Amino acid sequence: METLNQLFENNKAWAGRIRQEDPDFFLKLSRQQFPTYLWIGCSDSRVPANQIVGLLPGELFVHRNVANLVVHTDLNCLSVIQFAVDILKVRHIIVCGHYGCSGVLATVRGDRLGLSDNWLRHLQDVRQRHEKYLAGVTGDADAADRLGELNVIEQVANVCQTTIAREAWERGQELAVHGWIYGLQDGLTRDLGTTVTNCREAFGVYDTAISSLTEGKKARVS
Ligand code: CO
């Protein structure tokens, strides 16, 4: 049977490199974490949260699932958001999708994957909501990229509608929710112009982000 020795070797080398730069790094980190950001991204192995934004252990709180969905009743995702906002007091929540997402592409093509079709049903809801716009996009790959962008904007709106975000804003806690999309082909993230910093602006920001996308404005690399 294949062993995982290589992974243990990698781990030792990695820990050694970090200790060489800062001998107390792990000791300090074991006592407390102070992440400023919560990352909600896709599980895809090509989208490693910390590396993409160049952050060390302790600096980024992370939740990942297939197609970076924030489902209203997903206790797992909601618990991560609640812990991040209420306990760790993160200042930013970043929902990051990516181009070339297999889950999004399967949704566009109507592929049958198995159990995960039920999870991706939430993405079908997004697709149906924007059916008119997506019908005008040619080719599955482009349609998937546009749906991937729309999905991020929708998931940002979902974060903003959670009791967690709303209550944080009500008590005056500083919290911004952002929507990004990452390019597998160039390693760069793009801001989808859907940053929300309080309850009142959530719907306006959503409308603007959706219309700028559907009017053909390309997501920009900051
Ligand atoms: Co993906």
C-alpha cells in the first residue's frame, strides 16, 4: 500500500524552514490566532487560499466547499462565519470563486456527478435567476465563467443576509464582505465590485455588481 511518508517529510521540511526564520513562530501561534480575514472559497486543489494572498498560518480563517456556496441553512458554513465574526472579530470576509470551476461547469452542462448534484442545485438556482443573461453567452466555458462570477455576487449577498453579518453591523462592528474571482491561468484575483460594508448598502451594491457584469464590464485585476 502506498504510504504517506513523503507528506511527513514535506511537513518536517516546511516546519523547519519556518522555525529557521522565527524560532518561536509555532509557539506564539499555538497560544492565539488573530486573523483579519475569513476566506470562503472553492475546495478545488488549485485554489489554495493562504498561498494566493501570501498569508501565513494564523492570518487567514478559511472555509472551503464545492463551488464556494453560502447556503442559508448550512450549519457548517454559518458556524465558520459566526466564529470568525463574533469570536475572532475578522474585519473582512472574502468570497472567492474561480474561473474553470468544475462544479460551475457541470452546472452549465447539466452533467450528472452523483450526490454532489444536490449541493450544486444551489448553483442551478443562481443559473435560473440569471437565465436571460446567460442564454446570450456563447460556449460552455464562457457561460461557466460568467456563472462563476454571478455566483460570487450571489454568495456575497447571502453572507450579508445572515443574522451574523446583520447583527455585527447593527452593533457597529467593522465588517466588509468582498467578492473575488481567481484565474487558474494567471494566478490573479479580480475584485467583482461587490464589497458591502453595512446592511443598508447590501441591496444597492448587489444590483450594481450584477448590472455591471451583465452589461459586459470585465472583472478587473486590482
Ligand atoms: Co471550483
